[in-house]
Amino acid sequence: MEIKATSKYDYETARAFYYVLTLKRIVIDIIIFAVLEAIVLLKIFLFGISTMMLAVAILIPVELLVICLFHFVGAKRFYNSLGKMKNVENEFTFFEDSFRAVSKIEGMNGGSEIKYSMIEKVVEKQDYIYIYQNKRQAFIVDKSTVIGGTVEDIRNKLIPILQKKYYYKNK
């Protein structure tokens, strides 16, 4: 049974992928800055206010705010960096032990067939399935376009092979 799906690598799709790529980093940054702020505030509490400690106590939340702002602005920069790959349309066909991805964009067509055992990992979110070729590149399958089967059928093909490399995060 062939299961088919499509996706268009438009801004919304690129933004969702960018957030998946950077979420772990932003959470780590928030934790680090929160710990630093707690240390500075504890030092101020224990040893009194100094101009330097007050400046650091103010600058840490400002820096965290700037990092968060760049995180959200970064999605637009990420999309703009795609160049000719903007708005590429992908068609996926899922077989028993592999899937085929065919990309179409004005003036270019290309395709490849990939064995499930060659996949780095899969992250399934609410709207998309991200099939990673490596740590930074993934095929993005729009779950709303699946025909000839269900998302559950795709999951059932991938999980037995990928096991712990299949992450289901419905948020």
C-alpha cells in the first residue's frame, strides 16, 4: 500500500521547522540566564548592592529578551536564506522499507528514495512530520495532505525501524 503526502516549503513551514531546530537551544539559554540572574540576586542579597551587580542584574534579563527576540526574528532570516528552495513543493510516497521524495520548483525537479534505516531521526509534531537526513536537514511532511493511508500508517512503518529515534511531540 502506497501512502502519499505533500508539502510546500513556504514561510509557515520553514518557520515551524526553524522553531523545532532551535527550541532546545532557546530553553537552555533561558535556564542558563535564569541561573545567572539568581546568582547575581543572591550575591546582592548577601553582600549588598554594588553598581556593578545592579548593572549585571539589569543586563541579564535584557540580554535574555534580545535572545528571545532574535529567536523569533530568526525564522524570517532562516526562510530568506533558502534562496531558490523557497516554496519548493515536495511529494512523498511511503513504501514498506523506504520513502521517495520528489521536489518540484520552477525550472528544477529532483528526487530520491531513502531507506528508513538511513534516517537520522523523525520528529512528529501537531502539523508536520520532520524526517531528518542529518542533524540540520529534514524532509517536512504536511500531515493534513496524507492520502492512501493515515499518519498512523506512516508512524507504523517508521517506528519499528527507528524505535527510539522517532519522537512524537504533539505540541
